[in-house]
Amino acid sequence: MKAGILTYCTLMIAAAMNAAYGAGADTIGEYACTGCRDTALTVPEGVRVIGEGAFAGSEFETIELPSTLDSIGPYAFAHCTKVRSIALPHGVRHIGRNAFGGCTALESVGFSDSLLSIGDEAFQSTALTEADLGRCTRLSYIGAWAFALCHGLKSVELPPSAIILGEGVFMGCTDLSHVDATGAGDLPPYLFAGCSRADLSKILAESHASSIGAYALSGNDATEHVSLPATLEYAGDFAMERMHSLRHVDASDLTAVPLTGESVWNGVDQPNVELTVAPDMTQAFLSAPQWQDFHIDLTTSDYATTGGTTGADIRMSTDGDRLHVEAAGTTINRVELIDLHGTVLSAITPGTPECLMDISSFGRSIYIARVWAEGYGPRSFTFVK
């Protein structure tokens, strides 16, 4: 801007502040400068509030905001398609609905560390490459679809403090690969739907979620391991559908089987995904629809001594069809396969340090293998087939 020249938006800002709110007012009125053709905008010091749609659809390439700014209203800069970066002043606490939505060239935003809330669709369909909100420790709410369809978004960092997320906040961010969201609570519907490249293994493990909403992790193809929090009570319709790379689900902290909506793991190869559960929860998961379709694993290498003796190093494992028993430094006198009712289903007397028991004819359930080694009392091993 040349010295002494007042641009269209400068005049409109002054007029809006004086006419609508009185001289010296600190607010830019609603739709005051919509469609401005100026290429540069400097909002004057003293302005605390930018009203709804104040600069929507304008042609700014650069925007400078005052240090006094507190709130950016709904649609304030929506569809300003030429601006590439914006630095939010330290004092900005609220960003309204769709405030920067459709700013298709906007690649960089410096977020205020005083930020309290981000409205619905606030940055939807922008060109942001990262959303670094880690230092916004007062941020408590991010609205629905706030960063949805930001196809160039690669990295997201949320503050470690508790935060409420709306539906589909990052839906369709197809390039998203890094997510740090340790402060997340419940995972709402569509939260990461279509984020095929993001490793979401830490999201659930470090959350206190009681629910995973419908389609919340749908289409994610980069996560191999998921740890479910002890607080989880419900997984919604298609919540984890098409997670094709999933290989292990750790549910060992759960003390109750979460309820499920429709087809939670649609498209997941559940029989080849290992589900780890607490020993006392095994039968509950084996009996629960959708959960029972996983390969539930409870095998361990530590065994309780039932006869009060110690000493023999006995190792056991199973591949589903055979039970492998090995005793170091002694021979195995007898191995029994026992069901949960105490019935002996099969027994062998190998007389060797190592043996195999055929268990292929027995159905899917919990079993106990009891072994007697030369010179020692019986020891037991619980496993799931």
C-alpha cells in the first residue's frame, strides 16, 4: 500500500466501525468488506472482533491481524482463495464456523497459544500442510469437519490437555501421516475416515475414550496395532472398517466386552488378526458377536505350579493343531488336555524331554494342558484354540 492512499477495504472498515458501532468501536461489522478486491489487508490495532463474513470472498494475498484481536467470526475470511499464510495474534481465543473454509491456497496458519475453540468447518478444504496445535494448552474444542478435506495435510499435533472433537474433524485428509492426539477423549463419528496413510496406533492407546464413533477410523490402511483403552464401552457402525493392515488388537486392559454397532470390522481379515485379552475375559470375548471372529490369543510362557513344587523349566506353545511341550533337563511323564469343566479330553505319556500332542480335532475354546515332569509335581498351562 502506497503512503497516503486509502484502499477500498480500509475505507469500508472505518465506515463499518463508525456507522454500525460508533466511533472508536472495536468490532468490524458483519459482511463489512465482503468481496474486497484489494490484494493486501491490514486490520488496524484496537480491533477485537471481526464479524461474520466480514472479508468473505475477498482477493487478499496477504493478511495482517492486530495484536488486540480476540475473536474471528463465522465465515470471516471464507473463500479468500489467494491468501497463502496467516499468523494469528497471541490473544486470539475463538475462531468461528467456516472462518477460513474454502481458502484453497492457505498452506500455513500460526495458531495462537491462547486459543480456546475452533468452530465447525473452520479450515475445511484449505491447503494446510500441518496443524500444530500442541502449544494451545487451553484449547478445549475443535468443531465438526474443522480440517476435513485438507488433502495436503500431513501432520497434526493436538494439545495434551483434554479436548472435545466434533464429527469428522480430519475426514478425508488423504495425505495425513503423523497424528499426535494424546488429549483426545471419545472418538466421534468420521474422525479419521479416509485418512489411509495415518498411523493411528497411539490415538486409542493414549486416550480415555469410552466410545469410537461410526466410521471413525474407516479406510485407514497404515495401522498394524491398536491398543484399546480400559475405558472403552462401545464401537459404532463400521468404526474400523477396511483397516486392511491391522494385525493385532490389544484388549488386555478391558474388564468388559465393548458393545458394537453394525459391521465394526467390515473388510478386516479378523481370523488373521490377533486379539489379546485378559485371561478372565477370554470366554466373554469368545462368546461375543464380532469379537469372537478374531484369533484370540492367551498363550504365555509362565506357568503356575499346582503341586507346590518348583524347578522344572517347562515350556509350552500351540499352533492351533498341535500342542508342543518341552522340559529342560528332565523327561515328560504325562501330558493331559483338560476342558473348563475339568474333563480330561486326551492324554499322552511320552517319556521324552519333548513331545507333541495332536489337538486338531478339538473345537475353539479355552483349554488347560497339565504336564508331569520326572521328579516334579504337575504344572498347568491355559491356552485358547
